[in-house]
Amino acid sequence: MTDSEPQEPEKAGRDFRDAAARHSARPARSLVLCGARLADGRTVDVRLVGERIEAVGTAGSLEAGQDSATRVDLSGYLLLPAPAEPHAHYDTALTAEPPGRPQLGRHSDGAEPGDPAAEDVQRRTTEAALLQLSQGATALRTHVHIGDVAGLRSLAAVLQARRALRGLVDLSAVAVPRLLTGAAGAEGLSMLRDAVKMGAAAVGGCPDLDPDPGGYVEAVMEVAAEHGCPVDLHTDGSDPARLARLAAAVGGLRPGVTIGPCGGLARLPHQVAQRAAGQLAAAGVTVVCLPQGNCGVLGRPTPTVPSRTAPVRVLTAAGVTVAAGSGALRDAANQVGRGDPLEAAYLLASHGEARPYSAYEAVSTRARAAMGLPEVRVEAGFPAELLAVRGSELAGALSLAYSRIVVHRGRVVARTSAVREYCDLVGARELGLPRQSQG
């Protein structure tokens, strides 16, 4: 039989099983992170085997007998559970241009897969995802517009990027139709079902923009119940009556409901915001706030309706789980959006909405929970999704989080290094100041 001839089915199946057996017999890769400092102040070694943390021990205790393991020196680094991105918009990311110039990606409406416009969406999605990976986020959720002229083409491009990124970062998509009610919404509802079949992990949208917000929520809930997928909705939260109806409609849904960015709650009287927060808590709704700025779904801020971050302290006090995301990443809604999860945590802490540790949990533990992902701790048995950032304690790391090492599924997938250098300073040696310092 020549190489070009097809194999017999029995032999092909046997070869596949033999290959699978050889793969399963290979020892899982081992990685030891040496001398890392934890948020509780301990300095430890951490051994990763495969995609999980196998052991955490005192510094130097995991080196002996592990000659086959790859070692990474994390002296001077703080080791943390990796952040996650629960609210991105990659189909419009990186499209901001100076005034008077056409914005990239605007020609994508109506493009067929394989055309330059569809490839542009895929390229920008990939670039944005890799940018956030380098900043530490190993799991990403992006909201993708469906319907109108573009149909499902942007979603197809995002899902293609997801396949290309597999092994580097986990990317999932939320299908976002514009209308779901009335004659105009019938096509959107059909397309929403098709989007889930294509591979969208969640269903969402913005009820506030539909002529019948309540009907929109009911339609989304119906599709979510049919396919057993989560719901992730946009709302400003500035209408307490509408927010109360939304909470009543989604309460108790499993696998759960996420809403955001809810910046309008910050513009309500305090007692009204407290009452709305209690209703969301009773419904088991998670709120994803956007400390770095809003997203394009809800429109740009105006002098009469300024952009605000959701009142995290009010929501948390009422028992609402609050995560934090990035929103716009250098698009029309936020031309300077950086998509950095540590910056989101920094802003929550610097504005007094959370203490540093709780602020970091908003972009890590609670962000992962909002996305339905397993919890990550720097403890044996947990997933090996980790971020090492230069620093000795969390508050300082959030302030100067420049150098980063990212671990996804048990291997280093991204490194970012930054060095600050100074010219000679008289008396620096006597004061114990470094001539060169890494941020």
C-alpha cells in the first residue's frame, strides 16, 4: 500500500488506539516554581504536574529528587491565582483610530468568512486575547454581536480565533443579539439559537435597547433553558423598576445569571441602590463591573449621563457577588482601554470600593466563578492557572505590576519583563536604594 492509499478501517482504528495508548503512557510534564512568595507572606516551592498543582512546600523542599522537572526561579515574585476576563468585546477591540480616519473593522458587516473583513475580526480577537493573556488572564469571555447585516460572521471569526488559541488561553463567547421581540426580533431569536449550536458558550444582549425589555429577558431565558447555558446580560442598572423585574425573571436560573456593568446604580439615591442590590442578591445574580470604563453596547458617556463604576461596596454589603472586567479595549467606547485585570483591581482599591485582596479576588476568584470555571488556589489539587508578578505583597503588586509570568494548564505561556534604571545617585548605597530595580 502506498502512502497515498487509504488505510483499512481496522488498521486505522488500531493505529489510533496505539497512538492514544502511547500518549497516555507518557509521564505528565512537571514544572517547579521555586522561591515564590504567596499573598499570606510564605515563601514556597510549587510543583505542577500536568494541568494541576501537585504540591506546595517550603522553599527548597521540592527540589530534591525532581531532576526531571523544569524549574522556574520566582525569587522576588508574588504568586497568585491567575486572573480571568469576564467581560470583553473582542469583535470591536483595537478599532480606535484618530478623528477623521476610518475605524478598522467597520467594513466587517456583511463579510463572508475568508474575506479580509472576517479575517480582520479574527486577527483583532487573537491580538486582544494575547494581550490580556500577557497581563495574566488565562480565561477570557467576550461578548460578540450577532444579527443585522453581519449575521453570525463575527461569531464565526471569534470561534476560529478560539481554536487557534487553544492551549495558550481559554476563550469563550457570549452571543449578543440586538432585538429579540416582535416581528423584528424573530430573526434575532432564531440566530441566537444558531449561535449556541455554533459554539457560543453563553447567551446575552442588552434588554434596555429592545422595545420590550421584559420580553427580551424572557426570550434569552428560554434559549438558555433549552441549551443549558448561562446568561450574561448588559444593563446600566439606572432604572430600579426594570432592574427589579429583571431580578425576578432570572432568579434561581442554573447555571446562573451575570449582569453588568450596572454603572447606573451609582447614580441612584443610596437607599434605592441598596434596595436594588438586595433584590439582585436574593435572585443570586452576579454583577460584573467595569472599573476601566464602559463598553460600546450601552453607548458612550455624555455630560448628563457620565460613566460610573457600579457601587461595589453597596452590592457586596447586600450579598451580591461582584466580579470585575475590562469592557472596551481601545475601541470607540474607550480609545485608551488597556484590558489589564490588575489595573481593574487597582482602580477598585484606589477608589475605596474594595480592599486590595478583595479587589484582586474580583478579577480572579469571583471572575472565574462568574464564568462557571473551577476555583483556583495556590494549593495542591487545584488547577495550575497562576500569575507571578514582581513584588512582595499584593498592594505593591497592584501598584507596580509590570513584570509578569503567566502559567496556563501547568506551563508558562507568557512572560512580560520591565526594568527601571536610574543614573548614579549620591548616597544611594548608604541608603540601601538599588541602582536598578525591576517593577
